[in-house]
Amino acid sequence: NKDRIGLEDDMGETKKRASFSGKVGFVLAAASSAVGLGNIWRFPYLAAEYGGGTFLLIYLILAVTFGFSVMITEIAIGRKTGLSVVGAFKAIDKRFAFCGLLGTVIPVIITPYYSVIGGWVTKYIAVFVTGQGHAAAQDGYFSSYIAEPVQPILWFAVFIVLTAVVVALGVEKGIEKASVIMMPILLLLSLVIAIYSITRPGAGAGIIYYLKPDLHKMTGKTVLAALGQLFYSMSLAMGIMITYGSYMKKTDNLESSVRQIEFFDTLVAFLAGLMIIPAVYVFSGGDESAMGAGPGLMFITLPKVFDTMTGGHFIGAAFFILVFFAALTSSISLMETIVSILMDKFKWKRRGTTVLVTIYCIAVGIPSSLGFGIWSGVKPLGMDILTFFDFISNSVLMPIMAFVTCIFAGYIMKPAAICEEVEQEGVKFRFRKFYSVMIRFVAPIGIIGILVSSVAASLGVFSW
């Protein structure tokens, strides 16, 4: 029997398929992909906005149930076929080739604008390392910077080129090696900054708010917000986990790998909350609304917080280095997904493909950057260009992709086929029955809720 069902017919290169060196490499690479701006920026402000400990409790429950089921599905599809997302669905059932195309569009949209934000982070590292943290804390600094026509594009280009260098080096020598280096540093920085934050005078009230659930604050909107964050935070429905799964060895335990990826991803999100919420809580005098500021939390509010701290310029520099590593590891996985798709489809070489993808990302990312300045009058659906791309990818396409993946796994491919892939090498899938119920019934309903609520809220149809 062939190991991977798609490669023999579509590529004829089963033995040449790149792979991670082993389970540790796969877990660190996949965890690095999952850990991104969603963990360090988006998770804390959503937790603050939706009841602190209440949001945290709901998120943890969803991560080990909903997130576990969807991630198992995506990685299993990738490993079973040995193909990136565009070919994986087609290899199993040609009627669902459109799923691969949908999964292709998502990283193609996300990578350019995500890298623009990565450029902002790179700029702020330079600001704090060179001792200009006080200037960054002044009103109007961030808005003035992103409105400039040239400087943000230069930092964006630096970020995307760094991403491309890692991707061009390949799966084991580039992505895996970078993840093995950056993931431990990221965890260490998260822990150090979190400890520093929670030991600040007056931080106790913020810690209690973040950790203590208040069930009176539990609403349908809180559940949907946590569920939406789960996709954003764990790199689900982007084609990434299918691509990384295609590089996973059959001898590696898939179920335990997913559990470990979830652990690292959730740990960083949890530590990010400890880094940010107590500090901002003290700075704002307990004003919860101060943390629901979207991008402004990281680039406007936190520099002000660091400016009030003893040694704040050192903590600020460490924080933005942490955020940079998180953003870079995620952008690497996004670019790798696009590169892998093109390599599988057209048999192109990795380095040339990476160069083409980099040129594309720069060309498409420039409008997202200029949308805050000289192109600020361009307002698709009333949004700036970057926010529009974010809305289309995260609020519309990702829930649709997640829904069709669940339907595909639950009713076309069938849960038994996924479970068979998980149980390679005699491994026992302990949550087989639970998985079947989640992927066939619970997950699709939850995803429809995300899609309807996020689109309606974004378009101003209603507010919960």
C-alpha cells in the first residue's frame, strides 16, 4: 500500500516529499505557527473585553474540545495525502477540490497584510532598543507613523524578507530550525515579562479580574468571541495545519502532537494575558474599556504603560522582540502554505517559488500600508484596506473553510478514516467517539454561529 494517497497520481514524488525530522520538530513548528499576534495581542484584549476569567475559562474548554477536533482533522488530512491544501481534498474526493481552492485563497489574502503588521512590530523593536520608548508613548506617535508613505513599507519589506529567507531554506533546515530556536526564546520571554508584570504594585486586582470567572458575565457573544479567537489563535482553517501535516511522519503520534501544540499555544496566550491585563489594569485605574482597543492596545496603550514602569524601556524592548518572534513564526507558516501549494501544483523549485511569493506579498501588502495614509480615502465596505482584507479572510472565508472541512471529514471522508490515520503504528485514539460527535454535529453548528455573528457585527447589522 502507498503511504500517501495523493502524491503518486498527482506528483509522482512520494519519496521526495520534505518532512520534519521527527515529532519534536513537527510540534515546535506547528506550535510556532499557531503562536502569533492572535495570542499576544488579540487574546488579552478579548479576555479583558469579555469578562476576564469568564472568557479564559470558556476558551480553555473550547481549546481542548472544539480546537482539538478541528486540528486533528486538518493534520490528519495533510498526513494522509502528503499534499498541501489545494491537492489534499481533491486527492480524497475530486468533488471537493473547491475546498482546496478556498483553503488556498485564505493565506494568499492574509500573508501580505499580516506582514504589514509584522513590519510595525519590527519598527517598534528598533524604537525601544534605541531608547526612543518615551517618544513612542506620546499621543499620536503610532497614527503618525502608519500614515507615512515610505517608512512603514520599508519595515514591512524587512519583515517579509526575513520570512522568505526561512521559507527558502526548506522544511527541516529553515522552518524547523527557526522554530526550535525561536519557540523556546518566545516562551522564556513570555514567562519573564509575565512575572515582571504581575509583581508590579497594584497588579493584584488585574490578576483577579483575569483569572476569576464571573458566570454572570457569560453570554452567547462571549462564547462566540472565544470560539472565533480559537481559529485565529490556533492557525485553523487557513490551510496551514494541512500543509504541516503533509510533512509529518507516519511514525509520529498525531493525537499527542496535537495536545502538545494546543498546550504551547494556550500557554503563550495565557501568559500574554498575564503580561498585559494586570499592567494595563493598573495603568488605567481599573478601566476595562482601556483594553478593548484593538491594535491600539499593543502600539498605543502598552508603550504608555512601559513608559510609567521602572526599567520600562527594557521591558518594552523585550516585549516587542517577543511579539516579533510570534509574528515571524506565523508569517513563516502562512508563506510556507502558499509556497507548498505552488510547488505541488506546478513542480516549481522552492527558492524560485519563495521569491515569487515574496514579490506578490510586497505588491499586495503596500496598499494595506498606504490605506492608513495617502490611500485612506479608499474604504471598501467602509473599512480601511487592511481591515477589509482581515474581515474577508477572518470573518468570512475562515469560518466557511472550517465548516466545509467539518462536513467533509464528518460526512464524506467519514470520522473513521480520520481515526484510522490517527491510529497509525498501532496508536490508540482515546477520544475516537468524542471526536466523531464533535466533528459531525457540534463543530459545524458553532462555526455557523461564528460566521453569522462576525459578519453581522462587522457590517453593523446588529450588536449583541
